[in-house]
Amino acid sequence: MPKSAASPRNLTTSSTHVGTSSRRKGCGLIRKKKEGMKQENIRNVAIIAHVDHGKTTIVDRLLYTSGVFRENQQVEERVLDSNDQERERGITILSKNISVTFNDVKINVIDTPGHADFGGEVERVLNMADGALLIVDAFEGPMPQTRFVLKHALGQGLRIILVVNKIDRPGARPEEVVDEVFDLMVELEATDEQLDFPVIYASAMNGYARYAPDDDNMTMVPLLETILKEVPAPDCEPNGPVALQICTVDHSSFVGRIGVGRLFSGTIHKNEQALVIKNDGTRYNTVIKDVFTFEELGKKKQEAVHAGDIVAVVGVEDADIGDMVTSRENPVRLDPIQVEEPTMAIVFEASSSPLVGREGEIVGARQLKERLMREKESNISMRIEELEDKTGVEVAGRGVLHLSVLMETMRREGFEFQVGRPRVLIKTDEAGHKLEPIEEATVDAPSEYAGKAIEVFGSAGGEMADMYQRGDQTHLVFKIPSRGTMGLRTRLLNVTRGEATMFHHFSEYGPYRGDMGGRKNGSMISMSTEKSVAYALDALQERGRLFVGPGEDCYEGMIVGESAKEGDMVVNIAKSKQLGNQRSSGADKAISLTPPISFTLEEALEYIEDDELVEVTPKSIRLRKRMLSATDRKKASKK
């Protein structure tokens, strides 16, 4: 396969910014009568894929093949998913930088998230790469998130290497998957060079990669050879002015903020004086205290790093995503890092629960605000602003999962807080018409349930865009307002008996589709602050679904279940059996309670209505009314 030509990314050595086209490849400095040099001893490659198609396992095998791990060394699977939530959820949330060495060439590997909610992470780290390994499941083929990550990689002008993974899986259809990927790339308007992509067939779980599905190779060497052959070496100017753009910000309790990015030009030294140009154009002088490269699984301190490599620098105290670290004498500006805007927002408030402080150590409004403002500094894909009335902090992200990951992180840090129902971010066009975010949702369901799935989406404002059969499965594609996706997954699983899969991602802003009905069933609301009693719950479970079990702490205004009928009802969760002289508890039937429904953070956020809140603590997720008093709720309803 011929290498794709690398067009230089626009840089300017003047103090003014020069714009660039949307397609960027390489890092050639625009200078008169002088072209950049190829750093042949370096390759920068990102790994992109749909969730669970094997990205992180591929990285594990590359580490073994390059000698980072001994063959007999005991290493935890998915070593790069070091974050607790990543391991628990089985997804990559944060991008990771590692390197392997093969045939004396350093390969910088960037592991990216596969879920569209973390697209901001994908978009910014692709700026550091010249090529991308596109991992696709040999059975499933391209999936919704495949389209999302591939679109961004093609837009950056990256050289794509297709890795058809899991070829040992029953029902694998590797050749068909290659055709499907080709069709997808045509649809995404890939260039002729990008369409001439190499293909590697692999089973990451079994540790082999092959040039053909049926050859007998049992190592990952073919993949490494293909990376060296097909991914362009960085096109840089080592003797030019320093040009480093911060793509990721790490934090260290020892050295503070660490800026991570690709060095597009020049050589950066330890203790070197530098100029920082922030996104808003402000500038300040600094000294680079330390400079690191990524070596295997960690960072290695260096005296100097040359253009083309991915580096981490200490000394940029308030480093933000997109900031430039450059030469004081000859400053360089790059295009700002463009990230799609958030589509959904949620308000964080200090907890007002009667149980506040029992399970968490950090409960104050000031501490909550400070923590969220720290997140603002390092998370470019979120928009975080304090409300005008100072009652809370609004956090806008790419979806419920994106927001819930932040909440889960904070509860593990010891925070207690409460959040309201997520709201979609509405825009207005030039004519004054309201626009709302529209998602593209794809569903795979057994054909017998396809009709039910269509009904569920129709009731949520979805419009079917495509439908086709794949074996005994029906593949459905819908365009649906983001508002309609709230609680949709639960309803879909209910009607398909848990056999449907659904993925959705932001597509575009479209005309506002009017009001949508919320949850039909009302809430069971505790009338007092007491522990729940089995006798009371036994009676209540006949009137709906319970969210609490016996012996749990409850309080007035807490939602303890869902009524089978419309409208809320206040219930006594502490009612006990009154025993007379002639009766004993042993004469009654044994109480048999159905296990209560347990909500994940995402499920709780999608379940609540506008007058309800989710209380989040390190140990519990509770649902409650915003107004805890029944009297206050009645007064408010009459206004």
C-alpha cells in the first residue's frame, strides 16, 4: 500500500494566528524555501474503535511483543484501563500514552475512548497522531461508535490501518467486514489515499495478527511491521522554533500540572525559558522545569526532546487544553483544538438531605464548587459555570454517561451532593426558531421484537432512518431528540426481554419537536424520616415497584418506589403490625419481599422528573423530591 502524502499543519512564526484547513497531517512548519524533516525513528499512532472491539487488549499484546512484559510475567489484563471506573464499566474513559520499540523505531501509542460521550477526549488526542489503528470486530462489523471515531480520524487526515479483530470468534466474517469498512469510509468522504488502506486480521485475545485470515502466524509482528511501513514518520523541523500544543493535562501531587502534547517543531530542553500563549491570546513567560517522554508504560525524564515526539512538560502552572508552549524570540501559533459542544447539562448542588454527612466527608457548597472548577481546567469537553443565584454549578457534557462518570469520580473522592434532571441545551437559529440536539440511535434486536422497538422509539419522538436484517437480528437506525433518549434504554430492554442493544451519539441540531410526555407512573414518597419496615413494604409492593428494602434509612420526601398508577402517593414505610391480645405475629403468613430496584447513576438521572433530585453519596444513590415536605409540595402545585 502506498503511503499517504502528509500535508503540513499550518503553523506561523509570527505573533498572529494563521488559519488552516480541516485536514491536517504532519507538523511541517510553514517557512520559506525550507521543508521539514522526517523523524524516521518515531511513529505516532492512535487506536480507535467501537466499545468492546478490543482496543485495549491489542495494546496489551503489543506490549508483550515489543518486550515490555516477559512472556511468563503475570500482568493484569487491559493494563491501560487503570482507572477503577474503566475496569468496572469495561470501557476506556481517558486517553493513555505509552510507547513500544520495534526494529529500533519508537512507536508512540495513544489509546482513545470508544464511547461518543467521551468524544472530546478523542478529538484532542488525535492531534498528536499521524496514523490510526481502526479496530473492528470480525463478527459485528462497523458499529455506531466506529463511525464516530473514524470520522474524526479521517478529518485529521490520518493514515488508517484496519485491524479486523476477533477472527477466531464463531460467526466471524472478516472479508465482509473489510467491505463494510470500505463502504463506511466512502460514505465519510475519505480521500483516495485513505481508501487504499492496509488490512490486518487479528485475535488479540490469543495474541496474533496476520496478513491473511487463514495464515498460520501466531505473533503480533505483522501489525508492528505494518505500523512502521504504513504510518508516516513525523514531518517536523527540529531546528525550528519550539511549538508544543497542550492536548491533555495530567495532575501530580508532587509537581502540579503536567501539560502533554506533541512537539511539532524545535527542541525543548529542561530549564528552558519559554512563552505560553493561551487560548484567549494572553501570554506569559515561564521556565520548563522538567520535560518527559513516554517510555513503555510510564514517563521518562529527559534533558531535551526533539520535534516529532510526544512530550510532557512541567512548569506550565495553569496549563489548559490548546495552550501553546513556544519560543519567546520566535513565537508560534497553531489552530485551536476544536471540540464539539456539549449537548446536555445538569446542576450540581450541595446536599440538603436529612441524612447529609452520614456517608460522605465532603458536603459543603464551597468545596463542591472548587472541585468542579478544577475539573473545568482539565476537561475541555465539559462546560462548567456557577449559576447566577449561586445555588449550584451547572455542568454541561456530551451525554448522561459523560456526566455520570464525573459524578462517580466525585462520590469516590468522598463528596455528597444532589443533582437535578438533565436538560438538553437548546439553540436558536437566525430566524428565532428553536433547535435541539438530535441523536442517531442504532438498535439491534431479535426480529420478533423489532415491532416493539419501533413503537418505543416512536413514542419518544424517534423517526426511523434505516432498517435491515442481519441473520435473525433486525438492525434499526433512528433519528431521535436527545430528550427522547432519557430512560429509553430501560423501556427498550423491557419490551425486548433484555435482548436488544442500543447505541446513540450526537448527530446534529434540528428543529425543536415540541413537548414530550415524561414518566407516566407516579412516585411512592416516604411520609417520615425512619427506617423502612418489612411489614410496610410487603403491603406497598402490591401497589407498585419498590426502590428500598427493609431496614434502610429513609426520610420525608424520599422516593421509595414507583406507583402502578399515575400521580404521586405519600406512604408510610415504617408501619408495623399491631398485635392484639388474641393474635400473634407467628399466626400470619411469612413476608416475602421482591428485591428492590437498584439504580445506577445513569438510570437514576434518566428516571427522575423535573421536581425530583438524585442524592449522591459515596455509598448510596437515592431519589427524592426537591421539596421534601408534602405540605410545601401541595402549596407549590396550587400556584
